Amino acid sequence: MIVQNTIDAFGDLVGDYIDHLGDLAPRDVVLARDLGPKDGPLSPQAFPPNPKATCIVAVIDHTIPFAHHLLTCASGHSRVAGIWLQGAPTVSPAPHIPFGQHLTGQQIDYLRGLDGGPVRRSPEELYRWLGLIAPANATGRWFMRQYSHGAAVAGTAAGYAPEDARGLAHPLIGVSLPDWALADTSGAATPLLIQAGVTYIIAQARSLSWLLSHGAGQPNRRPLVINISLGITAGPRDGSSLIERLQDKLSRNPPTGLGPVHFVLSAGNSRQEMLNAVLTPRAKAEPAPATPPDKPAEVMDEIGWQLLPDDRTLSSLEIWSAPHAPKQDAIRIMLTAPDGRSVTSNFAPPEAGKGQIAYIRDDLGYEVARLYLQGWGEEEDSVMRQVLTIIMPPSVVWLPDVTTAVAGKWMLQLLSAPAGSCDVVIQRDDRVPGFPPSGRQSYLVDPGYQIWLPNGQWPGPDPVPPKAMIRRDGTLNAYAWGSEQIRCGAALGPFSENPTRIAPYSSLLKDGAAGDLVATGDRGMARRGVLASGMTPAAMSLVSGTSIATPRLTRWLAETMASLAEAERPKTRDEVIALARAARFGWPDPPRVDPKMPWDIGE
């Protein structure tokens, strides 16, 4: 209901999303292709020699090079037990795949010319044959490149040299998201695609687990570790989103045939971006400490929102109330434009699952902002939350009569709220590496917030009590507030360094921790990035951030799970943390992990 209400409310402002909804429908066959006589998850040569010492790895990302040599075994057969290319042309329909193309390990091997395949193909030739490389189409160019986010993540999480027998213990299941979903950093459609991808992964993992049990001659439940190095900044951030609820449910109650199921997500990179704040209604607001002493104290109920010029995408800010009983008065705000003109919201008390919309127009009738109030929760719930979303159109005109926002500092004042203080969070709107630049990230402006420490260093967690409206605690990826999801932060420097240095950009949990666990995201403050695999065998790239630290944690967890007896495998997030902590007894939290990578030489 809320998804549909959002589409109805913002339809004309999120044209790219609406334009691509048709891509989610079943397609006609674009390129009819013979995928071979067999569709098993793996060829016999790629089956784990010891099914009991196996842990399945799954990755949801973008442009995953499924024919990469690091995803093969010594015989050249694929270790990819299934991949759903969501943005690919459909070359051979599958009944359980509504769009895109699904391939299994046996099909990949056949298409590469193994096991009776009539044509020997290199990975690039295979991608071209499947329509993934098609320079004439905008969606057919990513597989032509030397690097991709998905290549780095999948190679880090499950890549092994073909001659390394350990790779056989870690079959990979992949979901490669379409280009248009990643180009929209606001994540409008991504949750739907992630949910569908998780369902696909579970189905493929259960099928593979059954085959491994059958091959072993006795039942065994294979553990599964799913890596999601994706995230957004805004949302309920309380574990109530569909993504978090599904992943928590699967972790608490693994499906039949599977052992422990763990979801590993990136903590995010927005700690210093000034995207999060807490506002208190004017009637209850406390004066902030005066800084410097000769200035009067300011009331912590009004904050600036800086919109940048030449921003070709929407800017979005959400105001979330605390939980409260239904039928409470709506959040009330005053929004003041850079020219000093103000407007006050006046919504009726919201109902769970329903929304109200208001438009702000200039003197000529052009829309300059849009407010949308939703009741977050289910009708039968005894508590709910309110979320008031402010949407600003792009700030640059490139077509006649296109709505544009006024660049500059807008002021947001919280007049009243049903349950005291409200969380304010800006949705991410910059650019994904590799995509054309368009969005420019708006940010909050708080006179009481110190961007730098007196010694010139980046600040860590918030002081207790906080001294400003802008917060660093709770900047965690909005997909990752579930009770069982494992959140990975980014560490700096070599694994042997004690105490661990945390990357200053690494987002923080609500309690100020840098994650449940951390792995290397940069070689140091002055040595950005870590090595990761590219699209082709010879390509390597330097990738920085929690999104590349996360697959290192995934790799460590998968290798650890495979090495343990079934009864000893961690089943909960707390047990995973305890296992990592025990491996480095006496070291400070959060525990750090760093498995060996195929390309590590003398590091």
C-alpha cells in the first residue's frame, strides 16, 4: 500500500522509475538461444568433494562477471550455481524468472564449449552472444568495461584461483541488478529487486543443498551467506522495512534444506555527510549550548537544508516521528525558502498505510516542493509512526517548463510532533561510480555542529549527550537495521594493527559502534582503497568503502562456516560476533576479520 501510494504521489517526479516499471513484466524472447540439454546448478567437476564442509555464497550486486576465471575450478567448469541477470535480454525463458535471464553452472559450461558445448567461447564472447555486450544499446555496455562494482564484490566474496581446491567448497549464486536500478541512488525500485533476488537465491540454494545431500548419500543442511553491498540513507531505520523483515525471518527460521542463513550488509559511508539529525518540537525544545560563549543559545528545533545548484535529480528529506498510538495529530513543520518566504504544513491525522499530499507553488503556479505524509505501520497495529517526506525537484532547467527547485539554504522548523523528537534524514542523491554524474548531494546545516575536531581530525561517535542536531550515530545503511543482519564497517591499515583504526566515513550503528564487525576498506588514510578483481582476468581495481569491506567479511564467514561441524556453526548475529571476537581475544570491538585474497602478495 505504501509503495503504491508513493508511486501515485511522486509519479511525475520519478519518471525514470515509472518508465522502467515495464521492465519488471515478463518479456518476449529477444534473442532465442540454446542453453544446452542440462540445467543443473553445477557440473559434476565443480561439485564440492566434501558436501559437509561446504558453505554457499550469494551476492546481490550490479554487473557480476559470472564467467570470470576466479569463479571456475581447475577443470575450467563454473562454480556459479545460478545467476539471475535481471537487466539482460531474455534468450531462453524460465518459468520461475519473470524478467531478465537465468543461467545455471551447467548452462554456463555448455555455452563456454565444455561438456558437449558446440562452440568454444571466451567470457567476452559469451557475454556478447547473450546480448550483455551490445554497444548500440545503453544497457549493453557495462560488460564491455574493465571494472564493475559487482566484479569487485563477487570476486572478493567468492573468487578463488582455479587451482585452489578451497573454491569448490563455496558455490556462488548471483543476482545482477539492472543498470537503471543502480543509476537511481535514491533506491526507488531497488528494494523490490532485492526482495525478488533474495527469493531467487533461497530457491537456488535449496536446490543445490538437496543435490549435495543426495550426492553425499545422507541429509545435510548447507549454510548460506548472502552479501548485499548496497544501501540507502533514508527510511524507517527501525527494522520494519520489508527488506529487513524478510532477511530477519530467513535468518531466524532457515528454509527447509538449508543450515544457518546470514545476511551481510554494508554499514554505509555517510558518517560525515551531514544527512542525519534529531529535531525537537518548539514547545519542548531545549536551548543548545551557546557556541561561542558570546552568542545566544539557539533552540534545537530548526535546521538548514542546503540544496545545490545544477542538480539534475530530485532531493528528498524525511521526517520520522517516534512510535505512537494511532489517531494522533500530524507532524507540523514550517518550511522557509532561501528568499525568506515560508509555508506551514497542515495535514489531518494520518492513518496507517495511507498518505496525504500537498504542493508548494510559486507565484506563477510552478511547483517548487512537494510534501507527502504517510502513516507507517499496519492498520491492526497498536502503534504507528509518521513520515513526512519533502521532495524537491531538480535545481537546473534543461527542458522548457520543467519544474525546478530553488538552490540555497532552506530552513526546516519542527512546530509539533505526536511523540516528541523526530529523526530527520536526507536520502542519498549523489552518483554511483561508473554512472554519469547527475545528482548532487544536499546536506543539513547546523550552526552547532563541528565538522572537524580541534586537532583537524574527523569526529567519531556523537558525544553524550549530543551537542548538535546533526548526528553521526545512527548513520547506518537504512536497509540494515534488522535484528539478525550482520553490518560491516570499514577498517584502515593492515590486519595486524592493534587497535584497529576505523575509516572516518564508515557509518555508525545507533549506539555509535562502527558495525557489528569490520574488515579492511582502505589500506590507510593516505592509501585509499583495497585491491579487487575486475571484469577480466588481468583487470584489478582499487575499491574503497564499506561496500568492499563487506565481501571480505562474507568470505571470512563462509570459510569459517565451512570449516566447522554443523553443530558448531553460528546461527545468530551475536554468535558470529562472538566467534570473530574469540579469534582475536583481547582486541577492541568491533571485531576485525580479514581473510586472505587470491591476489594477496606479501601483504
